[in-house]
Amino acid sequence: MKNKIIQNLIRNMKNGNDGRRTYESMRSRKARMMAVALCAALALGQAGVVVYAQTSGDKIVVQTADDKAETTGAGDMTDIREIVDQGTDAGMGVVRKAGAPVNMLLAANTTSNKTTKTTGKASNAAESTAGEKSSGGEETKAAKDETVYILAGADGSVQKIIVSDWLKNAAGDSTINDISELTDIENVRDDLHYTDETGDVKVWDAQGNDIYYQGNIDKELPVTLSVSYTLDGKNITPEELAGKSGKVKIRFDYTNNLYETVELDGVPTKMYIPFAMMTGMILDDEIFTNVEVTNGRLLNDGSRTVVAGLAFPGLQENLDIDAEKLEVPDYVEITADVKDFEMGMTATIASNDVFSEIDLEDKDDLEDLRGSMDEMTDAMEQLMDGSNQLYDGICTLLEKSGELIEGIDKLASGAEELKNGVGTLDSGVSQVADGAAKLQEGLNTLSSKNAELNGGARQVFDTLLSTARTQLVAAGLDVPEMTVENYAEVLNNTIASLDEDAVYQQALTQVTNAVEEKRSYIESQVTDVVKGEVASKVDAAVREQVTAKVEEAAREQVTAAVTEAVRQQVTAKVTEAAEPQVTEQVTAAVRAAVMEKVEAAGKEEITKQVTAAVRAEVERQVREAVKTEVTRQVNAAVKEQVAKQVEEAAGAKIREEVTAAVYSQVTAQVIKSATGMDAAAYEAAVGAGKVDAQTQSAVQAAIEGQKASEAVKARIEDEVQKQLNAAVEAQMSDGAVQKQVDAQIEAQMSGEAVKGQINTATEAQMSSDAVKAQIDANVKSVVDAKVEEQMATDAVKAQITSNVEEQMQKIVPAKVEEQMATDEIKATVQSNTDEQMETIVPAKVEEQMATDEIKATIQSNIDAQMGSDALKETVAANTELQVQKAITENMAGEEVQSKLAAASEGAKSVIALKASLDNYNVFYLGLQAYTAGVAEAASGAGTLSAGIGELKNGSGKLYGGSAQLYDGILTMKKSAPALTDGITQLRDGALELSDGLTQFNEEGIQKLVDAVDGDLDGLFNRLRKISEVSKNYKSFAGIDDSMDGKVKFIYRTEAVERE
């Protein structure tokens, strides 16, 4: 639902049939950046939505498409193809220069921890000037505009890097030579392709067009972003911090990894590629309080705090300025008191554009400023010297009034030096004032664009609000005009209007009115139903009377027929039940007679045969058992004899070999343990004289001790026995030995002793109860088989059948009558009678009911009942019941329920829409903070210029005063006697003048000079190199040497959310 609402909102932005919305008055680069913000506000966090922005002349054109749409628009916006993966949750965008589209990329926030930590020299060092023009004023040089999107974890760790490149084909060439390290490159604009050449070189079949493509890369970023968190002074991960409360510090550190080595005054110097890092986030005031930021600004709208931070990693080193005199920020730090910590995503933009645009080529300005600084310093020194001399002179004049004339001469001399020094100071201050005026003019020019920038942002915001209202009104909602100031209140009211209870009451009123319009129809339907019920009751009453008469006539006849049928069934069942029992009894009697004959004829012979068979089997089992024991005894005897032979033949040798092997192992183990060497190395060391006698004695003693130990002796005996046993087993497996064993076994089995043993054991078992029982069982089995054989003859079968028929004729009739007298059979007769009555009677009843006489009776009764007051009241009550039922069913129906569900989803969608607008509001507030900062800088420059102006006025007045002083002293020289009374006042004034000049020098002139350590050449040279290396860095993923280029980086960190 959310996707559909937002997609409809975007789709309804289209103006006219060309599918575009044109924003007028966006003439500046800043205004084009506003289109970026619009794209981001619409697409951020919304999977499956693509937003395209295009500039055309003085206009910005924004076009949208669903994630699978194929759209053709005006101009060069053609063949928009699917470039979005489903399920994505991040959005970024950038607007290109005039005449070209821009695509919003929604990239999956998948994890990829492949990062390469190398700090190397910047690539693409070829020096070129962006925007080279032909004589006709048009761009003719190919250029690359690159944007790098970094999707990062909440701690700043890189998860995925997506690069979007725009190749500007200003000359309309058929092919463009490009260099790119990207993988999975995809043309996001059209079907133009490229071919791979050597290395990373790619040649695009441009056909005169610009090329827009994107791809992935695994490469170290020029600036590494790291976000750290502490809670109550202790480090903590963002996952652990979620949901916790306390004093939190969030620090964004930026590490510049990219530099060039340049020459400054003939010395190789590392110069980092300069980047301005701008970080922004929005903090909920319900979670964050007492927020403070270092190296940034804060804005608050009453419910949220917007943080905007600025840092320049590597610039402090590039400028080589003492941090105690001037600290360049390279981090942003936020502190706050938090409750149940949760924080949304943060965004950081890294750009070197501001440094690339620095122009320090005017050497005259530098020379003028340097001369002014020198003159100002010299003049100040002269001024201070002159004031000191003036004071000393006046003091001398006061102390030595007798030498007044001489003192006045000296005073006149000092006044002249003072006047000359002040004149030099005034000249230097004038030049400084000119430089400050130029600085103020530049900042005022930048500040003058603030209104345009803020106006563009406000215009985009107003357009976005207008589009949102149009969509909501189209959805049937009454929404007033929305402004930046009231949109939150308006959307909150809209969300409240979509409350489920309110929508339910509205639907209930509409359904009730619709049902009431059909009341007369419902009443007629109810009347028909009631009339049908009355007719049914009257019909039933008449039918009951007719049925009673029909039943009375038919029951006697049906009962007789049913009784006869049941008797036949009982006879069949009795016969079926008795016949098996009779047959069994007859068969048993015949079987007993047959068995008696069989036993009398041959049971004795059967017993003899069975006994002989059992004896043979018993004797076989006994023989097998005896042979097993004989075999065991013969094998044991032969094995014992073989073991003696093996011991005599090889025992001594085996023992000797085993002992030697064990002693060798023991020796090696002792040497290894004592010296760390193997036996061979030890012997070599001993032979070379590298092992002292004491060590050798200790080792030998340890070896002998081990050899004499019980463990080693036991080990030797075990191994000897194992080898002897193996030899015996080998002999026992020999064919000759096995023949000897078999011969002895056969001889013993043939002996009289064993035969007697077998006979004795056999007779013993034959006399046992178990064997006797087996014989009896076998005899019985044979007898039974012979009996069954006789029972299967035709004669015996015929005798059985004849006897069964005779017995059945005697038993069945009596059993039938006995069964017919039982309650069960009587109940069956009654049940069958009733069943047949149910078949016969209804037909007869229907026949009677179809007569004209019966029909007339029924109609008369119906008419009488329908006219009664009771039935009229029943009709009214049932009508009201049906009306209420219809209302209830309609309210529970799919249409009403879908409307209720739609209202609920609509409320959610409006909430999502408000969140998107809130995101843009964050950007808008951040922009205002930026322009306010520029204005503040301009104001500061104005203050500086005014201060220097005042300094200029003061130096001018000082010069005028010194001239007047000089003239006055000359007059005093001529009128010395008249000046004696004013000497004291003159001395005091001279002292104040000296102190004031000293203070002015320390707090004004020297601080200005110290800021650059008097090295303006060095500062300007560094600024020039900073600008040069910034211009040299034109691409992250690669660029052809013939191209101009520029690149920016956009970092997005994950939100930290509570579970």
C-alpha cells in the first residue's frame, strides 16, 4: 500500500501528456542542486522507485517511472530501463549539467567488508582545466562527471560503493575513449555499448551522444569516515547503544588518505588532496536534549534538532599553520543527553570543488599585500619609536626647565620623526584597507546568492507540498493548502480524519440509507414468506386428517405380508446359524472314529520310525560337540610344542635385537632431553670436542639409569613376547602343521574312547524328558496326518453330509418358531410394517390431497389466517429484522471492509508521506544553516573591513595630529617661554599615546602579521599548490588523460534503531 501511494504521488507530478514537470527560474548551479534534493526526498528509502532529473536550458525537468516501466518522454529522456534491485533501502542522486538526465540509484545495503588500506599518491595527476572552450564558446573537450555513493554501517565502515559516471560528449564524437576500474558496468540511459581495450581502457560507441553508466568498485576511498560512540565516557558500539540512556558523544573523524608530493621552495612536500566534508543529521528532541556540536551549527524547529558539521581533513597540514594560532577542523563531534537512544541515518558529502575554484594567479595583489604588510610593520615601529622619543623629550623638558630651549629642539626633532612614521603607517593601512574591501566584496558576492539558493529550496519544497496535496485530494481527502510552516499540522489532521471509528460511522450511515430505500421490497418478500408458512401449516393440518384415514385402511393388509416375509428371513438365518454347529459336531464324531482305526492299525510302527530319526539327530549333535573339544585340545598341544621350538631356535636372537632397539631409543631420548640434539648430532659434537666430559658423563649415567629401570625391562619383555607370539602364529598357519593337527584330530575321533563317550552322551539324551516329549509330538503329528488323509476321502465326506441333513430337519422348525415369538422379531415386523406404510400411505395421501374438495378447504383456511392482526404484526416485525440484517451483512461485506482497510492503509501512507517531507525539511533547514553561515562570514568580513576602515581613519587622524603636534612644537620652539606651564599636560598625553600605540601594535598589527608568520609568499604558494592538486584529482574510478573531470562523494550511514 505504501509503495502504491508513493508511486501514485510521483506519477501524478507529471504535467500534461509528455510526462514531465518543469520547474522554472532554476538558472543557477545551486538551483540545480535543489533538484537533487527533490529526487532524494521522493526516493530515499523507497524500494522500486526511480526518479530522473534533467536540466534543459534554464529549466529543471524531473521525470519519474515505476521500477519496471518503459517510458518515452520529450527531449533526450528516452528508453528508461529498469536499473533498480528489488528490496533496496537507500537512495542517492545528483543532477548533471544542462541538457543531460540524471538517474536516482537505489542500491541494496548489502555488506562487503573488502577494503584496501593504502595511502598512496593521487591518481589522474594530469593537469588540465575543466570546461575548455572552443573559439565559438562551446565545450569541445570530452569530460567526465562522477558521483561516488558510499553505503556504510552506523560506525562508518564501508559496505558497498556505487559509482555513477556521465561522459560529456560536447563535440558529438562517434566514439569516446574512457578509462574505468568499475565492474558490472551498466549503461543506465540507452543501449549504447563499449568494447574493452588494454587494461582499464574502454571505447564507447557513443554515436554522438553523452554516455551515462554506473558500476561497482572495491577500492580505498580518498577520505575514510569513522563514527565512534561513547556512553557516560565509555566506548560503545552503535548496536549496544540502541535503547540505552545517558550522556552520549558521537564523533565523526575524517582521515585523508590521498596526497601528491609537490615542490615548495625546492623541497619535496606532501600535499593532501583537499576535501570539504559536510555532515548532516536530524535528532529527535524526545530522545536528544542538551545537544552541543563542535565544528558545526545547530537548528531546532521545536521538535527536532538539525546538526550540520563541516571539516577539512588534511588542510591543517597543507597550510602548515600552527594549530595554536589557527586550528582547521578535521572532525565533527556531537554531545547530548539521550533517553532510549535511537538515531536516523546520517549523510556526508565530500567535495574538492571549493579548492579547485581558488584563483591565486594575480601576483600584483600578492605584491601589494606583502608591501602593505611590510610598510605597516615598519611604520608601526617608527611610530612607537617616535612616541617614546616624544615622551622622553617631554620628561626631559619637565625635569630640566633650564634647558627648555634645547629640549624643545629635541622635541621638534622627535615630532618630525613621529609625523614621518605616522605618514608611512597611514599609507600601509590604506593598502590593507583596500585588500579587506576586496575580501568583503567577494564574500558579499557569495552571500548575495543566499536568497537565490534559499528561494530555490523553498520553491522545490512548495512544489513538493503542492504535489502531495494534489495526490491526497485525488484520493478523496479534503486537504487545505500546505506550506512549509503548516504542512506537519495539516498532515496530522488528515491522519486523524482517517481514524477507523470515524470511517466506520460514515460507512454505516451510507449503508443504512441504501437499505431503507429497499424497505418496501423487503416487506413484500417477508409477506410472501409468511404466507408460505401459513399455507404450509394449513396443508399440514389437512394432510394429517387424510393420512389417518388412509393408514386405518391399509395397516391390516400390510402387517400380514410383512409377517410372512420376516418368517422366511428368520428361517434362513436359523438355518445359516445351526448348520455350521451341526456340521462341526458330526465331523468331530466321524474324526474320532477314523482316528481310532488309524491308531489300532499302525501307531507302534510309527513310533519306531520317529524314535530312530530322533536318535540319529541327537548322535550327530553329540559328535559335533566332542569334535570341537578334541580340536581345541590338539591345537593347544601343538601350539605349545611349536612355541618351545621357536623359543629354542630364535628366542635369543629376538631378545638381543629387541634389547638393542629399545636401548637405542632410550639413548636418543636421554640425549634429546639433556642436550636438545638428536643422537647423530650429539655423537658428531662429541667427536668434534664440543661436549665437555662432565656433560658426557651425566648423559651416560642417565642412559645407564634408564636401561636398568624396571619400565625399560618390562618394555623389552613385552616386545620380545609380541615377536615370539607372532612367530608361533606364523608356524601354526603353516600347511604342514595344519596337516599334523588334522591327523591327530581324526585319530582321536576314531578311537574307542571317543566312540564310547559319544554313545554314552547319546543314550543319556535319548532318556531325557525333552527328547521323549519330542518323540511323542512327532508320533502325534504323523497320526494326525493319516487321519486327515482319511477325512478327505469321498466316502467320509458323504457320510458327514448325510448326517448333517438329518440333524437339520429335526432342529430348524422348532428354532424358527422360537425366534418368531421373541420381542426382537415382533419389533422387526412392526418396523417393516411402518416402513411400508410410509411408502404406501404418502402416495394415497397425495392422491387425496389433489382432489378439488381438499384444495378448496386449504385455500379457505389460508385466507382466514392471513387477514388476522397477529400475522400482520409478524410481517412488520420480520420486515424490520430483515432490514437490520441487510445493514449488518453490508457492513461486513467486502466493499465496506475494503474501504475500512483502505482508510487504515491510507493513514499509514500519509504518515510515510509526512516522513518523506520531514526528510526534505531536514535538508531545507540545513541549507538555511549554510546560507546563514555564509552571511555571517560576509558580516564578519564587513566588520573586519569596517575595523580596518576605522584603523585607516585613526591612522589618518593620527597623522593629522602628529602634523599638528609638529607644527605646535615649532610654534612652541618660537614661543618657548609660553609653553612652560603646559609641559606637564604634554608629558601625560605623550605617555597615553605611547601606551596606546603599544596596545595597538600587540593586539592589532602583530596578530595580523603572526597569523602568517610574516610569510605571505609561503602561504600563497601553499594555497596555489592546494588548488593545483585539487584540480588534478578528477576521478575516483579512472579517467582518460584527454578528459576534464570532477568527482564528489556521498556517504550514507545506517540508522541506529531500537529493537
